Amino acid sequence: MSDIVQKLWGFCHTLRHDGVDYGDYIEQLTYLLFLKMAEERGVAVPKNCDWASLKDKSGTALTDHYADILRKLREGGGLLADIFAQSVPRFNNPVNLKRLIAMIDEEDWSAMDVDVKGAAFEGLLEKAASEGKKGAGQYFTPRPLIQTICNVMKPDPRGQPDFTICDPACGTGGFLVCAWEWLISKPVSGGVFDRSDYFIRKKVYHGQDLVPRPRRLALMNLFLHGVEPHIYLGDTVGDPDRGDRHDVILTNPPFGTKGAGQAPDRDDFTIETSNKQLNFVQHVMTTLKKGGRAAMVLPDNCLFEGKAGEVFEILMQDCNLHTVLRLPRGTFTPYSQGVKANVIFFQKGAPTENVWIFDARSNVPGITKKDRPLTAQHFAEFEKAYGKDPNGLSRRTDTGETGRFRKFHISDIKERGYKLDVTWLKDESLEDSDELPEPQDLAGEAITGLEAVVDDLREIVALIEKEEGVEK
């Protein structure tokens, strides 16, 4: 995939001389990739809107036909109209469009063992980020982590009317695509899973994202998998609660403090905070059905910063927060250098009695893009320790102070102010100069810590302003 991304990125430079910036290029690329993969997978598109009709043309006939395809898809109604909403051609030179079509046609995209459009999109954004281009500072959840979360959460809607799965910060749809792939990989009585099941294909998968391009990619990805999702465009924590309730929520809310600064005006949020991730926690608590289960990726500072204890106290009263997974350093390399993160797992409807914490970070070499990439093996021990019950109720073994899996009673958590930054293993790798994190990772960790302090200061300023307002 990296070779393909390099080739596509090289062509981006050519197009910039034709007045097509990198953002428009990525957008046009997703339209063309969609048509190519629709042909490969036998997905029906309207008449004369297929890949074959496009690649056979050249010159002005090609640019005219391409514009006509986008118009028909945008105006045709249904999910395709949602995917191609506001789509317009950006190519001024038919030679450039013909060349890009030829490049795409060389590859068998559906045969690649990756989420192709998501991977291409992420790879191009990474390239743009490395050159300081605006708009590329987005983080993506690595596929091995998503697969592990799906393996233990078992998002299975079969035989359960009105069952829904949601990612309220869905990006390019990685969690939803992986949940579908997990489902169709499961054996069923009588043979192969029926992918044509109307309810599962059209009712189960839900999401939301703030940014139009990732949302469109999520719609495309799922459509090419035979799924018709419901993915909204909007501010998940800033907009009022729509009233939707879900059985399974899998999500990685955006890291950082961009867009924060004031607490959202939501009646269903018990704790007032400007911290985006903690507000996502409150949103998930609201939108889970009773008995529903959730897995959320959260940066370290969300387990201990200012209002974290207050949010988790409420969470543990209403939900069984049964498991925390401390992720290896560098899990999100290269998209967010130095960010340390966790996954919290909880079920709504019963209070927390014990929190089990799995440390997959201490004495584990940091993840790097080339030499030590993240793989399923990093989480194999965790999956075994988690157990087969998706609600975290399997019989488990506390491995003691020298092991990676420990149980902490709610009384222990309460003594810590409901903050979950619990550690017990001495990380000897940090004492080995050869294993020290890269300078950019250390800088990233420092930035994360400073952002937590900034969040605390924002809370203090907001409290002072609120009190001054009351006095006046």
C-alpha cells in the first residue's frame, strides 16, 4: 500500500500545476476508486456510470462523461446521492484525468488485505501532514486494534430485532467496516452467513462525523461491503441528543483540544467540562441502551485530568466499567506521535464492582511504522485474558504484581478519586537508553501533558467567570 500511496502522492504534485490542490485531489481520487471497486465487486451503479464506460473515453469526451457521472450519482437519490452530494469534477486537463484513471486501473484494489480507500486516504493525509499542509491533523485507529476490540466485543446483531452498532466519531468508518467483517467471518448453522439479510445490511450500522470527507469515505467503504449505513454529518457532543439508542458503541473520539474551550450545552451531560473526550464518554453513556456495551479509545490524560474523576464516578454508578487496556507506546504512529492511550470497556445498567486493567505497555518496545509495526500479536494475550463474554463477565485470573492483568475493587478506585491511571509494573525499558522513546514521541507526550494542564486551566477560568456572573 505504501508504494501505491507514494505513486498517488507523486501524481498529486503534477495536478497542483493544473490548479488541483491536495484536498480536491483526494476527493476526486475517492470518487474514482469507488467506481473501480464497484466494478471489481459487482456492485450495481446507475446505467452508464460504471468504470468501464469511463476508462474507454479520452479527451473532452472523458471530462464531459466524468462530469455527467458525478451529476447522475449526485442527483439519483438514495445512498449514492448521499455519498456524491456536492460532488463536482476538478480536472481542467483531460490528460491528467486519463492518467489517474490508468493508474487506478492497474491495481486490483479489492484483492488487497487492507481497508483500501481508508488506507489510501490516511496515507495521503500523512504525506500532506509531513509537508505541513493544513487539514491533515486527523488521527486514525490502527486496524489490529480495531480487530481486537471487535473480537472481544462481539458486535453480533443476528436474531436480535432493532439491534444497532454505532461509532459516534466514525472517521472513514474503520470500526463499522471491521464490525461487519467480524460478523461475516463467523460460522453460522446451515453454512455461510447470509450477507443479503435486509435488516442487518440496512438497519444495524450507524455513525457520525464532523468532517464531510471522512464521512463520505465511511459511506463509500460500507456501501462497497454491501452495507447501507446511517451516518450523520454534525457535532456529536455539541448537537442536542437525537434520541437514538444503541446496543454496541465502538469509537475512538478525536484526540487533542482543538474545538474545545467551552462545555457543550447538553441537559443529558451531568458533568460540565470542556474536555472533548470526557464529553464523548458522557455522550456514549446517554446513547447506550440498558444492557448495551461500549469500547472507547481514550488518551492517558482522560483517565486523570481535572474532571475525569467526576465523569468516571457517574459512569461507574450507571455502568459496569469492567476493563481497561493500556495500549503500547506508539500505537497511533505515525498519525499522532507520542500519544499514549487506553481502551475502556463498559456495560450500561449495573454499577461497577471491579475494574480489571491489562497493561500492554510496560516493558513492551514502542511501536514504529517500519521496524516494529503494531500487529495482532500485541493483543493476543489481552484477548485471552478478557475472556469470551463480551460484557466482561468471564472468569478471570489476577496475575499479581508481576503480571499484566490485575483486578481493582471499586473501593480502591474510589480512594483514587475514581481516576484510572493505575500502574504497578516497573517499566524497565525506560531505563534502557536503547529503548527510550524517540525525541518526537517524548515531545508528543509532553504536549499531551500540557494539554491536560490547559484543560484544567480552562475549567478554572470557566468556574471563575460563572461565579462572577452569579455575583453580578
